[in-house]
Amino acid sequence: MIPHALVFVLPRRVVALTCLLAAVFATWGAVPWLERVLFGVRPAVTLEGVPAGGLTGDEVVAYLRRLAPSRRIPPRDAAIDRASGSILPESRGVEIDIPATARDMLAASRGDWVHLVTAAIDPRVTAADLGQCDTVLGSFGTWVAGSDNRATNIRLATACLNYTVVAPNDLFSFNETVGPRESRRGFRPAPVLVGAGTALEPGGGVCQASSTLYNAALEAGLEIVERYPHSRTVHYVPPGRDATVYYGILDLKLYNNRPHPIIIRGVLSGRWLKLWILGPGEGEPAPPPEAPAVASRRPFHATTCQRAGSSWLPSKT
């Protein structure tokens, strides 16, 4: 029979020996090896076929973080089809659940095959959210004067704005939404303000669309993040209520400070331009769906205007 005293003394001796070994290993630089043996992934464990045995907890997390971007499928917000006005449903995204996958790897037995644990990513905007945006939060209308080219430019810009969805806490940019005002996209030469005079440029007149939208945003109580006045008074909005834009230089940016998405609607009917900001609530009902001509929405990248260094700055009025 083992003496009772030995039963209590033996564990203390084991603990003391372990501490001694740890001190020795620390001196030899072998602590990482001890950590792998005692706390790391067990031998022959694989993560979906990739050997992972011997990795420490920190190494597992670092590996999963490197892997995560390639396995992430972003969610898709609900949107509105510009041609028909119908709501396009959302879809959920998928990403690696790093903490859960790391726990499974460290808890796996020798030779186990571990699967990635994934988590769903919810979209910011759902079809149900858009279905509730049936009330006019703000609207504004202006009369479009001038040449047919100017009216065409305003029509194209308005078509790009129409059915734009702005998620809660999201930033709307007029230039990003409408894109560059280029001839290849259908924009025509029309007058722009240049100092005390005018010049002809593709997209002349789109500032009336941005100014009309600016006034609708004011009526809706949206936060105006960026806005610039023209170099001189324009005729289509009250004084001080204009918003000039020039691609790559001057922009109109609105912040959706509401807890729900908003929808921008825009229509040029004849020479009457009308823009609405829609959201949930009670009040004036949203306008019926229409399908104005849509400008070519080829992919584009923001670029600095070649005239950015000039002493004068044109405004596409």
C-alpha cells in the first residue's frame, strides 16, 4: 500500500518538475515547442484537407484571417430595377466564423478533418424595407429651359438618379451615381458657366438635376455633407438653393440620417423636372413607377478633371 503522505507529495513533485522543465525550455528557447505539444492543434489534424497539426492558437487565428477574404461572399442589398421599377430581392452573404473554426481546430482529435465554420452576413437593405418606402419625404420640381441638348443631358442624369437606393447611414454621391458626363455615354454639348461667360461642354445642364435633388433633400431633412453654389445666380431654383457639380471636382453628397433606406425618384416629363425622396411613413403617396430613358451605365472610375489646375472652374449649369 502507498503511504498517504506520498499520495499528496507526488503531485507537488510533478508540478515542481514541470516548472523546472519549463524554465529549462525557456532558457533553450523551446517554449514554443512546449506550447505546440500541450496546447496546439493535435498531429495529423487537417482543415478541409490542409495540414494544421502543431499550429498554436495564435497561428490558427492568423491563418484563418489570411484565408477569410478569399472565402467571403458579400451580401447583396435589395435594389430596384431601373427599367421596370420592380424590387430586386436581397441575398445574404457568407464569411468564415474565425473564433468558432479556431475552437474546433484546437479541440479536434488526432487525425480529424475539420470543416470551416461559416456565419451569415445580413444585407443592409431588404425587399421588405423597400416595400415600405411608399411615402414622399421631400420633393422639388423645376422647369427646364434652354436647348434640346441641355434637356437631353438633364434627362440622362435624372435617369441615372431614378430608383437609387441609399441605405441607412450611407452617403450618396451625385457624381458616383450619375458618372462622368461623356459623349460616349450620350451626353451632348451644352452651355456651362465659366467665370462671367459660358462654354459648351458635354453634360451642360446637369447642375439643374443636382440642384433640384438638393432642394428635395432639404425638404426631406437629409444631412447635406457636400454642396457648392454656382459662380453666379441661376434661374431655376431660389437664390442660395443651387448645387453645382463638376465630375472629379465638385460633388453633391447627401447622408441618409434616417434609420431606414430611402429611394430617390426622378422624372423629366416634357420640360418639367421632378425629384422625390421616398421613405416609410404617412403622407403624400409615392409617384407611380415610370421608366424614363436610362443613360449608358458603363463602368467608370473617378478621375481628376484635366482643368483642376486652372484658375477658373466651370459649372455645368
